[in-house]
Amino acid sequence: AEELAYAILGPSTVSSGKYFKVIADATFNLSGMKDITVDSTVGDVMTADTDKNWRTSGDGARTFAGYFDGNGVIIYNMYSGGYAQGGLFPRPTNDNTQKTSWIKGITLLASRSIGYHTAGGIVGEYHAPDTSRTAAVENCKVLNCWITDNNNTNPSAQKSSGIIVGNITHNTATIKNCFASGNVTSATEISGGIVGQTSLYCPSLSIQSCIVLGSSAYPIVTGSN
């Protein structure tokens, strides 16, 4: 899991414009909570004691800026909390020469994602420095996860959550072939089934062939540009 963390959470210079592919049939236990397994329910996740925080830095510059092919990887027992963005990829960006970035082929199970601005299962906030950039999340699954702002009362916080992506800023973005089931997503102000919200002049968002089952009853996308 150390190499996974280095690629996803390391300085953007590590990942900028680079391609990462996980080996076939890989499974990672991120050891975020006690007594959580691949078969744990969202109820187990909501009541489990935390153990190891996936996100260990609040430095916004430490953001993934490349291309990540999970190749069907299974990741479970993630706890991402205590910072502005929560998620497996807390705040990826396409601030690179190619002006694009994508994440695909990941199954996230039995995990807890908390962000006082934005929280998502796969991505907390997909950020771009300007509106000329593109981003995509494809072929990802989120099952039995809790995604929340943890009842944040800070008036300056965005307080949004989405099962796949919490927030998309500036990007022309595509969410494609994603599946979610058995999750609980909640935020003080904005929650979405696939995406919590788009903001800061997001030019367009295309959601294609995505399914949400057995999750909290929120719409596909909420919020505004």
C-alpha cells in the first residue's frame, strides 16, 4: 500500500502527466478502521473505530496530476478524514502539460470518506486551474461506504458530498460506467448520488452509463456552476 499512497498522495511532481497501472488481481487493505473487512456493511463502517488516516497531509499542492488505471483493483477499509477534501484521491488535478487527467478501474469497498469542504468515494474534489482542462472518472465502483462532511457547521465550508466525486471545479468532466450500491452519503448542504456538485465555472459535466442502487436517496448531481 506504500507505493499506492506514494502515487496518489505524493507531490504532484511524482504523478504529473504520468501513467500508473496497478497489477492484475490486486487487493489493498488500507487499515483505516478496526475490524473492517471486504464484507463489512456500511453500518459497520459508520460505527467502527478509526485506526489509520489515508490522508496524512493537508497540503493542497500534494495532488495527483496524471493517469491512474486501477486495472480492477479492490481497495477497502479506507478512512480519509480531517481535511478539506476526503476521498481515495482527495484533490486530483490536471495542472500538467497535457491539461488532462483520468482515473479508472477502481472498486472501493467498506470505507469512510470525510471532508469539511467536499467528500467523495473515489475523488473528493477534481480540481483544475482553469476551464481549458478535462478530467474523467471511469469504470469505478463504490460499495458499502460512508461519505459525509460529518455535520460540519463552518459557514465558510462548501459542505458537499457525492458517492463517486464530491465536487468538480473548472473541468470539462466525464463520469462513465460507474456503479454504486449500499452507500450512505450525507452533507450539511449538498449531497449527490454520483457527483455532489460542480462549481467554479465547470464548463460541462457528462454522466454516462452510471447506476446507483441501495444508497441514500439523493439525485444524480446537485449544486450549480
